Amino acid sequence: MTAPAPVALAGAPTARRRRPRGSASPGRTVVKVIAGVVIALVFVAPYLIMLVGSFKSRNNILAVPPTYLPEQWHPENYLTMWSTPETPLPYNLISTIVISVFATALVLLVCVPAAYYTARFRFPGRGIFLFLVVVTQMLQPTVLATGLFKEMVALGINDTWLAMILVNAAFNLAFAIWIMHSFFAGVPKEVDEAAQLDGAGKWTVLFRVQLPLVWPGIVTAIIYTFVASWNEFAASLVILSTDANQPLSVALTKFVGQYDAAWQYVFAVSVVAVIPVVVLFMLIEKRLVGGLTAGSVK
Amino acid sequence: MTSTAEATQAGTATGRPRRGASPKPTGGSDLLHAVPWTLPALILIFGVVLFPAGYMIYNSTRKISIAGVDHGSVGLQNYLTVLSRPELPGILLNTLVWVVSVVVITVVVSLALAQFLDKNFPGRRWVRMAIIVPWAASVVMTTTVFVYGLDPFYGIINKFLVDIHLLAEPFGFTKEPVPAFISSIGIAVFVSLPFTTYTILAGLAGIPGDMLEAAKVDGASAFRSYFSVTLPNLRNAIALATLINIINVFNSLPILKLMTGSIPGYKADTTTTYVFKLLQNEQRIDLSSALSVINFLIVLVVVGLYLWIVKPMKEVS
């Protein structure tokens, strides 16, 4: 129930419960490994279809009956996809990157101080502040999309990157505050006090003493926000109306539902978009749950 | 590794002027000291979360033309208009079926998956990594694979199902509302499993090992010890995963939009996809606001349940 739950949650207890007894027979281990391989295959199967499909020619991918593997491998799809008529993909990629990077930067700017202060100090309204954060965490742009759209129109920033940077930052702020809050709370107070005795102010303590200690929490917040912004769909769909401004998630839907679908490009773009975020998520695998659940899994 | 922290440090430091220290140094109020630290987050929460919610409620009581011009207040007329639409009862039923089936199947499958992944076997880490992939990948992109794969003519999943003799011939999963809706439930379960499994794994890790040992010593069968020791200890993790999933699944747009969007009519719509149809196909901001407000209230009820059952605030107070 103590605060540094995210770190302890995934790593330590499993290690403690690992009972290296000789009772597990080799036969059962083999069964488990086979089951593990099957489960892993099921979870990556759609992405294998995606990867293999991205190398097929247009005729091959629309062939009836379909073939599992490409008749001929077409790696050049990864080059020609940038100039398809359906959507200006280079711009879509730039939009996705700009929105995700700036939303992540904004989240850091806003959440590091808030997480540190609420983890370290008691002040009137602290409970209300954290309550608002919890409620925000449970809300999503989808349910507020109509309101967000009208607000951005009223502000004159609909169909701009800025609007989506603000939306992504606001809706990922809760995760970032929780995960960093629990990391800050996990640093012994004596560390702060020692620095304060040396005459350091609160901001100095935060930047010089705390940040180097809690960097795993910060990296987790950065990656989570980046990935969530990268994949955001509903708000972008209504707020960004110009083709070139739309992120990849929205741009891709242009290929689907039409009779003449360029699936090989859909998949090539998806592979390019999916690989980086999968790698990033794997890096923070052990800490993902902590930020999503405010450390309350027990 | 430290360079990440230092980069952040420098960036943040230059970006934030230390305003709060100057205004009233003698006041000494704790609240005032907290302002510079928490105000930016509050501005973002109020400006981009709470304000649009309020603005949406306001718009739901206005008559707004297709061009976006406000023609004044109409009271609750928009709500009455939306609720009396002939397709609405079906959409409400779909929403209920959608949320309940996706969440129940997800939680049950995740319980089994987590139980398996909690055991030791060579390569367990790789299986856990594989399960993360649908979590990280864009739901839009994951769904496009299924839209393609389930096509009756060129779909590769259809071909696979025929090749392993599960189907006699390719089936048009995406062509009719009911099969498309059921297939969408499957996709929604698929993308919800990673988070749910990881949450339950975290819960399993929190059960003291000696508790299960004790049950074993007492002669409890594996079945018995699962239901009387493991499951009760997972109560919080399951409650949490269920509530977060209810919200995610209720709010889910891309799966149904891609899988059933090209099917005419509203037979495969939930209230969430219906909002976007009202907004994008009919350009009715007033009606979609009214329905969004109803959705928002439903979400708030779930949030209330979350606060009441899971008590996330207990951790920090």
C-alpha cells in the first residue's frame, strides 16, 4: 500500500515468489513452453500479417484466393507509399511526430513540478487537486470530442497542431503525475533535508537532487505520453480537418472502407508507425501498470 | 541514463519562470506556495478537460445550424430529439452488449493468461513482451489488419480459418451488421487483454507466497486454492481492471468505425460511434453534444464507482 508501488509491483514480488523447487517435471515445462509460444504467436499474429502484407504488390494483396506469403517481395512499397494519392503521408508523419513530441514536452513541464510538490508537501486543496487528476485520468478525449471541437473552433485553433498538443497533454497528464508522484514519494525525505541544510531551495532540490533519482518514473511518463499521443484517434478525427494536418492514425482510415484499397501501403505505414512505439512500451513494461492504476493494485 | 534526467532538468528549468516566489512572501500561506507548482496542471485540466465538458453541456441546450451558427436556447429539446430517434433503442442495446461482453470476456481470459504467465517457464519474459504489442500499437492499425484479414475474398484470416477447417468457405464477417459487430467484440477483447493481464499479474505478484503454500499444506486442491485464496486476493486488481476497461470499451471508436462504418444504417453502432456519425455525417453539433453529455454522465457514474470501490485516493492521503 505504500507509495513506491510501481517499482515493487512488477519486479520484486515475482522474484521473491520464484520458488526454484525441483518439482516441476521436464514434461510440464515443455507443455508450458509450447503454450507460451502459442500465446505469443496469437498476440503478434496481426502484426505479422501487417509485416508480410506490406511487402506484397497491389495485385497480390487483393488476389482471390489470397496467398500467405508475397509472390514477390516488394520492399519498394516502403518508398512509394510516401507519394500515394489517398493522403499526403510525409505530412501525416510530420504531424504525428510534432504533436507527440510537443505534447510530451508539455506534459513534463506541467507534471514534474505538480508530482513533486504533491508527493512532498501537504497544502490546502492537495486532496482536491489529486481528485481532479484521478477524474481526468478516467476521462478520454472521445467522450469530450464534441466539446473539444467547439472549444477549438471558438478559440480559432481548430485544425492546428497546437489544439492536438493541448488535448494530448491534458489527457495524459494524469498518468504522468501518478507515476512520478509515486517515484518522488519513494525517495526518502532525508535526501531533501540534507540538500536543504546545504541551503538549496525547493526548485534546486527538485532539479539537482530529485530528478537524477526518479528518472525511471520520468522516462515512463515520457514514453507513455508519447505513445498515447502517437496513437490518438478520436479527437484528431474531429479537430484536424485538413489532410496534411492529420496524424497517421487518422490518415490511415482513408484507405479503409473504399472499394479500391491499397492495403500494402496501409500495412507499410502501420509497420513504420507501430515498431517504434512497441519498442518504447517494452522498455517501460514493468512500470506501465503503476501509472495507470495509481499504485492501487494490491 | 542520467543524461535523460539532466536534459529534462535543463529544459524544464528554463521553461518555467519562478513566479510564485515573488507575489506575497510574507503571507506564508501553504496554498500560495503550492500555486506555482500545481497551477500549470490545473490550467490544463480546467482548460482542456473541464471547460469542454461544460461547453458541451451548454451546446447541448442550443440550436446550432449545420454551419455552426448558434440560433439560441432550445432547453432540453436536443435531448428529446436524440432520445426519440427510431435507431436509439437498438443503439442503447448494442452499447450494453458491447461493453458487457467485451469486458467480461477480457477479464475472464486475462485471469487465465495472468495465471499462466505467473508461472515460471523458459521464455516467459518473451511471452510477456509479445502480449505488450497490441497495447502499444495503434488500435486503428491493429483493426485495419482485421478488416483486411476478415474480407471474404482476399482476407487472409478467412483463408486461414478455411485451411484449418474451422470454416467450410470464407465468410463475410465485415459485410453484415451482426457478424461485423461480433467480430468487433473479438478485436476489442484482443486489444484490451494486455492491460488487463498486466494489471492482474501485478495483483498476483502481491499475493504472499506463503498464503498459497499454507493452502497447499492444508491439502487444498489447485482448484480450491485458486478460488478461496487467489481470487479473493485479486479482488482489487479485478475491480480496477474492470472499471478502467468499462470506460475504455465504452469510449472505443476506431474498432467499430473501421469494421462497421461502411455498413449503412445504425445496426452496429454504440452511443460513442453514433455521436461521431451525428457529428461527421449529419453535422449536428447540438444533437451530438446532447448525446455526448449523456455518455459523459455514464462515464462519470463509472468514475464514481471506481472512486468508491477501488479507492485510488487512499494511496495518497
